[in-house]
Amino acid sequence: MKYNIKTQKHSKRHLKKTLKKQKKHLLKTAATALSALFMAAMLLLCTACSRKEDGGTQNTETVQNTETTQNTENTQNTDGETTPDTVNDSSGADGTSAAAMISATAQPTGTSDPSESSGAETSPTAATSSAAAATSAPAVSAVAGTASTAAAPEYKGLVVIDPGHQQYANTEQEPVGPGASETKIKVSGGTTGTATGVPEYELTLDIGLQLRDKLLERGYRVIMVRDTNEVDISNSERAEIANEADADVFIRLHANGSPDSSVTGAMTICQTPANPYNGDIYEQSRALSENILDSYIFKTGINRQNIWETDTMSGINWSEVPTTILEMGFMSNTGEDRSMQDDDMQQKMVEGIADGIDEYMKQFPPKERDETFFRQNEEEEASSEQNNSRETSEEDLSKEETSGETEESSEEESSEEESVPDGKTKAETKEGIKEETEGPPEGTAAAEDN
């Protein structure tokens, strides 16, 4: 009994001790758990703070990079020229950004409109749409990039192209120069290819239109004396078109003919230093003739004739701006006639002429002009084309067809009446009369009404 009582007391003490140990163990475990939870919470908090700091740094770097890119793109155009800083943030009343405005309007003085340029350019409408959608710095940079790609070629000068002759001759007389008593027929129909049957006026227009496109690509402004064959424009009137435009270059395209079918080659024609009408621009005209002939021969491989200086060409005498006549080749030669109708050769012919004009403009830079000049000139040209298209009516055509023989006879008579300097001869061609002169080698002929 006594033993049992002791045992029970011992059991109670042991139970209390055990419970106390378990309580301490539980408290210790709880404390450990709480400590672990606290440490985990601190770790999570530190991680969150670290991420927040990293994100802030990244945002700062992104903004800095964006601003750097924006400043870089908006302070340079395609030519590397600095543009106003306001491109970054200023906009027009209609919401169009300054960058878009530059894209739509900023062109070198006298450059062609986007519609005239052959390159793939962003239109002002497209630039405006991009600007309106621009709500962030990168978008503004994109608009600035658009402005760069829309830049037109650098303005190089104003060229007037005269495709020689026309479909129907005008055998009326006009002075060979301002105030001259001597006269010549206003314009003839030119010669005809002996192998191809292509009239000279068709060849010159074909090359003239291709030359126009090539020059526009290179940054020139171009005025065509004619872009169709059904016109009536005399040689003096052709020169007046170049004079009124105050052209930097007046180039007249022709093809040659000779009674000797073996003669080949190209030549250019300009006035002499003693020309009584425009001798003061002889230096420029001579340089233009040299550059075009050199480049034309180099590009095409056509036989070289020479530069003929003469004061007998009314189209030159009436010109107040640097001018030259290019006789592109002999249509009286079977091989050269066919060659000038070949597409690849025509491309070389056009490139050669354009290269020659480029070289000339390096020696004699273009006159300074502004867009107002070009707008006025284009408006006047359009008005002139409407008022002076001189399209022949059916009645006139009928008269000309029925009186063809009479006109040819009249042309011959008027030519015979002209004074012919010593050493010159005349040679008939299929469509008209060509005149051989002292300048070209024996056997060559240039259109007498050039």
C-alpha cells in the first residue's frame, strides 16, 4: 500500500516533469517556428525591396536610353545636318508633330515635290498620320526617322529640254536672231532613219522624255519644250521658253543625216565667241558642249565627231542661257540608226547626257531659286501649254497633207535663198534638208533649222 502510494506520487512527479518538459519543448518549438516565420518574412520583404530598387533602376535607364535615342534621331537628318530641338516635343495646331511637318515640307531650296521624285518617299499624309499616333518618345523618334527617309534629292539646277523638230514642218520665216534681217524657216520635220523608218522628231522626243526622268531622279527641275509631236513651236520660241525660265542648261536634242551612209558619230554645236546675239555666254555654252559630248561618247562608245561653233543656228542665237545642240548620231547610217532604237543603247545615251550635265554643273553651279519661282514657272508653263499647244486642226492637217509637195518646194527655195558661207554644201535627206558646214568633218550634216 505504502509502495503504491509512493509509486503514485512518483508517477505524478514524473508526469508533471514530463509535461513541463513537453511544455518547454513546445514553447521552444513555437519560438523556433515564429523565428523562422519572422526570418522568412524579412527575407521576402528584402527581396521585394530589392526588386523594386532594380525596377526603378531599369526604368531610369530606359528613360535615359529613350531620351538619348530621341535626341540623337531628332538632331540629325539624312544629310547629317542639325535640326531644331523643338522637333522632340512641339506640335502643330492640328496635332501634327514638328517632325512630321519637316517630313512634309522641309526640302532643299528648289527641290522637286514628292510627286515628282521617282524615289519611294513617305507622303505628307502618311507622316501626319504617324505624328498623330505618336504618344511616346520612341514614337516621336520613329516620326523623325520618317522625315529622314522622305528627304528629296539635293537640288542640282533647272534644265530645259528641247526634243528637236516636230511632226509637221512650219516653213514660215523668222529672224535667225533678235533684230536680225536674215531669216530662216521656223522649224522643219527633221530627217528619218534609213533602216528603221523612225522620224527624227520621234527619236528626239523619246530620248527627251527618258532624259527628263533621269534628271528628276538626280535632283534637277526639268521643263520640256514639248512632250508630244503634234505641236507648232518655232526655234526662236523654243529658246524663249528657256529664257523665260532662266534655265541653267538648255539642251537641244537632234539626230544627224548625211548623203554618205558610212558616216557615223555624235557632235555638239554652240555659238562662237563673236556671236552678235549671245557671245557673252560662249564660255558656258562651250563648256556645256564639251562635257555633254565627252560623257555621251564615253557612255555609248559612239564615234566622236567634234564641237562645231557656228552662228547660223537660230535656236542658239535666240537663247540667253547656256545652250548646246547634241547631234546624237547619224540616222542615215543603217547600223547607227538601228542602234539608237535599241533600249539598252538609249539608256546609255540618256545616262551619258545626264552625266555631262552633272559635270557642267560642277563648273557652273545653279542659280539660287526658291519654291515661289518654281510654282510661278509651273503655273505659267501650264497656262502656256493650254494657250499655245498649237494642235493642228483636221482642216489644217488636210491642207498640209494636200500641199506637201508645195511645202517641200517652198522649203528648198527658202533654203536656196539663204546665204551660205564659203566651204558649205547642202544635202537632201528623206524628210528635209541637212546642211554640211566647215566645222564638222566632210560628209556630216546638221539640221539647218537647229
